Amino acid sequence: MNPFVNPFIPGGIVPLEKIIVDRKRASNVFSPLIYEGGSVGVYGDRGLGKSSLLCYIAYPQTDWWEKYFQNHIFVAFNCQDTVIPFTPANFWCQAVWHLNRKVKAGPLKEKCQALLTQEEGSELNQHDFHDILDTAAKDKKRIVLVLDDFDYLIRTDSEHLESTRAFLQGLRSLITRYSNKANLVVATRRSLEELCKPVTNLSTSPFSNGFTCYRLQLFREAEIHQLVHWIEEIDQPRFSDDEVKYICHLSGHHPQLAQIAASEVFDQRSETGAPLDDLTPVGERFKSKARHVFESLWAAARDVERMLLMFVALQEQNGKIPQCHYDLGDLPVIFSQRERELIELADRGLIRKRKDTFIWEIFSPIFDWWILKEIESADPERLDECRKVWGSLLTQKQAKRLGHLVDAARENKEFIRKFAQIVIQMAGWTLPIFG
């Protein structure tokens, strides 16, 4: 029996040859790097493909490489995994070390090795890297630093605020000098403007100035198409329309969740044959396999964002929770008061407007269920903390009503269990059929 290798990648960085990047996105991230000092900030929640996109940037495709980047040296590393512990000197040491690995014998390599072997106690800094840029320019080379998990280096607590400000100013000096400028590409969860706001003061330009910032989004239909076609690479039958719809249904077009869902569909087909008549086992496994993604999305949300996500999830169940007669008439008022936060959640892909309505809904019905489970499993201490948050964001009357609704939802465990069954069976959801 010939083994079938699952072509989908539910965790980790997608291999370079499989990274899904359309022409528009490629143009968005590469165009600024053509010019001296041009820099790119990529941001978005975990699972949207930041690390994969940075890998794509660090190894440009042939058409971009041959036309624009033959004299560029792309130096890529993950700040969280390599700059340990974080100090400015450790960062510059890692930057020089990774550059040294990339270059061949010559003046630039000699410069890197001299810096890496200098006397103990001599710490590297941005001035050393300025010398490196000048050395590279003599050989008509330009250096591009590609820095993943860059937010690890932005520490804004009182103890590290001044050192962070000085470090960012030093790094920014590489792209603002008069000649022989470097290029920077950084990946963060939140935008650079937001992350660096605490370290910005009136006497210095914001670190984000000069960056073209690009927010990663959920997959579009064409990208889902490209993903599910991976199965044809191993001479397996194409996914059926129902299987593709189910992948979209479970994942809400979230890139990592789509990988997980497609992987589970593939595994189920390997067990029972294709196409699948019953997709329920896939949904059951998906709930477990996707848990860490949902936990990450929830952990990355602020208190007010979690409150709004709970509101949206509970709104979906209006009138469905037994023995709960709570009137959700307050929600339009609350939503209008928190429109900015709702738009931010929508931009991040966590909520969306239901088709042809103004009603918000969670991007994935499985995440909707997960939020209800989060409410159900909350211990009294966590609920007390939630009530404190509600009390600071809502009127006393609104907060009290919300508390009653949450209590009713927690007490109706059978309802939440049945809701999970409905979600997994995809009952009541209509999604476009992919050709």
C-alpha cells in the first residue's frame, strides 16, 4: 500500500515553495525595499502567516531577485528565539553573526569576523553596523534586516522604557542616514505605531516613520482555492465542493485554521475513502486541534475586546438559551459606543458583518462555540475580574444585565453542547461553492 503524505501544514512555517502570496501582496512588501532605507512592517495575529511571509521576503522569487535584488543581502532571524536575553548588544551581535553566515570571503566578511572576535567586554552597537553598511556599499551591496517577532524587543515597562527608546532610535538610524542605508522588515502582532507609542516623545520621530505597514488578513476565496489544490500534488482526488465548504466553515478563512481543517479532511479521507459523506468526525477533531489557535487569539485580545467578543457570541444565541429571557436591546447602544474597537476586531479578522445585514458575527462558528465554552468554564475568580472590567466599561444597569446573561449561559451546559453539534454538522450555514 502506497503511503499518502499529508500535504497540509497545520503548524509551523510553510515551506518557501508553498507559501501563498498573490501578486498584489508581493508588490506591497517588495516595492519599498527597492529603494535605500525603504522598510516594511508586517503585522497581524498569530496564525495569519507572518513568519511565512518573512521567509518569502528573505528569499525573493526569481523575477523579483533578478530585476531588483541581486545586490541585496537579506539577513533574517527570529528576535524572540535568538536574542536571548534581550539586550541591545545581543541584538547587534546576532545581526552581525547572521550576516557573517550569509556573505562570502571578502572585506565584508572580514569586518563581521573582526567585530565578532573583538576583545571581551566590548559590546556591539548601532555604530558598528553603520561601519558594516559602509563596507557593504563599497562592494555595491545593500543589507536588508528581516526581523520576525520584533515586538519581543519593544519593552515599554518603566524599567526598560529608556533603553528601548535608545535601541529603537539606534536601529532607525540605519534607515535614515544620508547614504548607504539599510532596509528593515519587521513582523509584529500589533502595528508598529501602536507598539511604539509609549516610547515616542516630542523630541524624536516615531520609530514607525518611514515604514510601509501591511496588515495580514484572512484568506480570500482564491487563496483557499490555492490551498486545497495542494492535494493534487500527491495524485489524490480533488476535494469535493462539500469538503471545501466545510474547510471554509470550520476555519472562517483563517490561514492556520484552514491548514488544520484541510489536514483533518485529508486524514479522514485516508481512513474512510473519498469523498467524505460524513464530515462530523473532522469537526470533532478540529475542535481539539484548533484549540491553541483560539487560545492565542483570546489571549492577544484586550479586556474590552474580549467583552465585545463575548457580546457578539451571546448575541448569536439570543432567544436560544433555555430559561433566559434577557433582552439584548442594550447591544446596539454598546456597539455604537465601542465602534472603534469593533472595527479593530473586524480588521483583525475576528468578527465580520453578517451578509446583507449590520449584525456582527464571530469569524468562525467554532470560535463562537469556543467563546461560549470559555464563559461556561470560567471560575468565580475569573468572573469577578470580568465583572470589574464590565463595571468600568458599561453602565451599572448594563453590567448587571450582562452578568445575568452570562450566568444563564453558564448554567445551560446542555445548550452549549447541542450548539457544538449544530456547528459541526454545518446545519443552517450557507457558504459559496468553489468551482
